[in-house]
Amino acid sequence: MAGLKYLLWLATRHGLPPQRGAELLEYFGTAEAAYFAGPEEYDGLRLPPLLRQSLQDKRLDGAEVILDRCSQLGVRILTCVDAGYPERLLQLRDYPLVLYTLGRSIHFDEELAIAIVGARKCTPYGVGMAEEIAAGLARAGALVISGIAQGIDSAAVGAALRAGGTAVSVLACGLDVCYPPSSRRLYQDLAAAGTLISEHPPGTPILRGCFPVRNRIISGLSVGVTAVEACAGRSGTLITSLLALDQGRDLFAVPGPANAPMSAGTNGLISRGEAKLVRDAGDILEEYRGRFSLRPRRPAAPAWREPEPRPAPAAPVEREVTPPEQEKPPVEELPLLPQERWRAMADQEREILTCLTGACLTADQLLKRHDMNATQVNTSLTAQHSQGIWRELPGRRFQAAVRLK
């Protein structure tokens, strides 16, 4: 326990960047030796004044607070000197001295861990591809790693959980801080059926510049990183992609339309030969055939919950209220779909409209029940919604806005 306190003390020094923390630990040999080192022993290290001053603060009450808080929250502490610490991270120059975890215990070095990263402001195409690839990887027994932000990150880990697999989100704050707040339900599902990881102790808020630093852990825990959507320029997705290349990880990218702004970054990675083009999970799995012992999994719905719809208006006692999925649209009030419009629809659009006639379903329920293509479903739902063929209800549920003859 004493050794743990010294590591917590070292890891929480003000002005200590990750690479400098690893250098100090290697220089002194142990965190305890760094703790008991006198001011003169720091002279040859050329430390910034703020860090030097922080290293001379020998109080351990901060470590005590961290230990108490982790005990209250059920958070496990894994240090770089523990046997269970991922060897993949120790390969990095800037490995975290301490990891805080909540949820399942995972032996990362034994897993085919694939990170899926992408834009927050993504397109329906990007969401569909992220979900399809993540679900395919999870069903094959691979581990899916990402962040927890809205967009590609949450789409990937959510799909992996729904497919019955294991998903990991690496946070840029303390594990008791859910950021963004809109990911609260996914945060809870990951804590229950997946894993949440951070290098920051509980109570650490989101700070400027923390996301690029966090991204090195996402790529570092993985054997390969898949970029789904990224605009040109210095986006977080491209930063993670470059980190993956620097760390010697495999890099994959999903292509997009040549003139789509959100595909400019991924298309660039492919055109420069930095990333392998992938169209589905199979393209990734093929790269690791025979190298990992994968355990195919079946979907396990209890690990993930559908978003809760808004409460329905109070109904008379004698009226039987049916579940949201079975709610019947007021067919007699819906406009009739012209025959020429029906004939002009694609087969998948007709199938979706038939499914949504007389029922309220989410995109995931459509995929599960009717074995549809995720990308096509999400694209069709977005396009046909704007044309008034179906409408969206609270909880991302859809129902037909027209009736069939």
C-alpha cells in the first residue's frame, strides 16, 4: 500500500506531463525513491520551476483522498508496476503511471483490441459504418475501444455492447465525471457491461488539451485503430491516427464520398498509404487471422438499453396502454402513399415503410428484426424522413407518416 501511495503522489504532481512522469520513474527506479529525493537530486534533470516545486511537496494526503474516493466508487487502481498493467502501454514513451478502471477487468494484451474513432459532428453514413464495423468485431470476439463522446465514439461502443461484445471507453476526466452529460446512459452501460478507463483520479474535471493526451491511451491499448470520419486539418481523429502510426499500431480507414467534408481526413489517410481501406469488420479481422484466439459472441440485449421515450399523456383507467413498440399510428388520419411513389422507392425503403406501418421502431430494432444493412437503414431513415414518408418520435423511434392502400 505504501508503494501505491508514492505512485499516486508522483502521478499527481502539478506540471508533470506523461512522458516526464515515465522518465522520472525510470531515473529514480521507484516512486518511493523519487519521493525521498532531496532538492539537489533534481538539479541534473532540468525540471520546470512548477514541477520542481511540486516534487518538493511531500504531503501524501492527496493520495489518501484518492484511495478513499476510489474505495467509495468501486474504482480499481492499476499502476505501471503491477503485473496486470497492459504491456502495450509500457511500450509507449509516455505511458500512464496509474490507470483507474471501472467495470470489467480486461487482459488487454490477450485481446484483439480495435479502436474506432471519428468525428463528433458525423453523418448518418458515418454512424452506420461505425455501428456496423463495431458490431461485426464484437460478434467475432474482438474488443472495441473508443471514447464516449457523441458521434462516432458512442456509436461504436454502443453497437459493440448491443452485439454482446466487450467495449472500453477511455475518458479524459475522472471516472466519476460523465462528459458529455448526454452520454450518461452509455456511461452506465459501460460501467455495468464494459469498462471505463482514465489516467486521472476521481473528481478530475475536463481540462483544455486533455483529449489529445487521452487519445494516446486509446491507440496504445489497441493493436489497430479504425478512423471512420474526419474532416481535413488537425482533428482529434487524425491526431489519434498519427499516434497509432507513431506507436507502431495498424491503421485502418473507412472511405467516404470524394466531395464529402467529413470524409476528407479518412480519404487522405487512404490516398497517402497511411491507412488500409476497410469496408466492414471482415476487412479488419482478416489482418489478424490466426494471431488471436477469438470467441464469437451472440447479441446480449441486457447489456444495453434503448433510450427512454418521453412519458405518454395520462390515459383513462379503462384504456389499455400498449408498449411504445406496439403503438398503432392513427391510420385513418394518415395520407395515402401514391402508387407511383411506392414504385419509385428502393426495395429497402419499401421494407422499412412496411415495418413502420403500425409500429414504432428504432433503427437498431429494424436491424435486429429484419437483418437489414446498417448503413442503408440509417441513410434511408434520414433521407425519407425529410420527404415525409415516416416521422421521428421521442427516443429516436420512427413510424410511418403515410398509409399503404
